[in-house]
Amino acid sequence: MSAAPIISIINGPNLNMLGTRQPELYGTESLADIEALCRAHAGGLGLAVEFRQSNHEGELVTWIQETRRRAAGIVINAGAYTHTSVALLDALLAAEVPAIEVHLSNIHQRDSFRHHSYVAKAAKGMICGLGSHGYILALDALARLIKGSSEA
């Protein structure tokens, strides 16, 4: 039996504060709650999950680069780096695996500087404003993309 395809779920700055940081905007679930949700859902899709969070841009870049060798896809919530990081964009383009961008809040209903996403240029799609359910939808999308590419 072959190993389940790995999906790398990468979370950026301040997401370690979920559940306590602005719950009216980001909800009351912790990042650990979202991780458990993702692991359970991915298992049902025949996927394995590696779930990470860092407040450091360089570490996020390294993790994205590593996906090229061992992951079938990326779910990325780059947090504030979404709007500022060409380095994350370049890493995602170099990874050459499908990526889905996720945001808990609707970035288009927020400050105008949050309306632009560098990540979007490298992502197959973006899910925003649906809270933790966005991660589930991203896993569903990647499962379809991976299955579609293996049938080609």
C-alpha cells in the first residue's frame, strides 16, 4: 500500500494566538483545534497532514521550499505576510506543487492594504471569510487537484 499524499499546512505570524486574539474577527478556535479538524478531515480524504506555524518569514520560506521534495500540496495561511512577502511568493512558485490560500476573515472586507495578496499569484485558489472551515475546503480542493493530476 502506498503512503498517503502529504499536504503541508503552513500558518504564518500571529496564528499561534488564535482563540485569544480578536475572537470577534478570527473566532474562538485555537490553532490546535484547527489542526485537529484538518487531521481528521484529511484522513477521510486519504491524505496525511503536516501542520506548522511560525512567526518568522524565513522559516516559512524554508518549509515551503521543502514541500517540493515531499508534499503533494500546500494549504497556506500566511497571515500578514500575505500582503508583504515577495519571498513567500517566490518560494511558492518554486515549490511547483498546488497551493490553496486560506484566510479566516474576509480580507476584502478589511483595511485596504489587506486587499492585495502576493500569495494569490502562486495559489490555485483562495478561500477567505469562512473561518476554520476554509481549511477543510482547501483540503477538499487539494484532494481533487491531486486526484486529477494522478489520472492524467
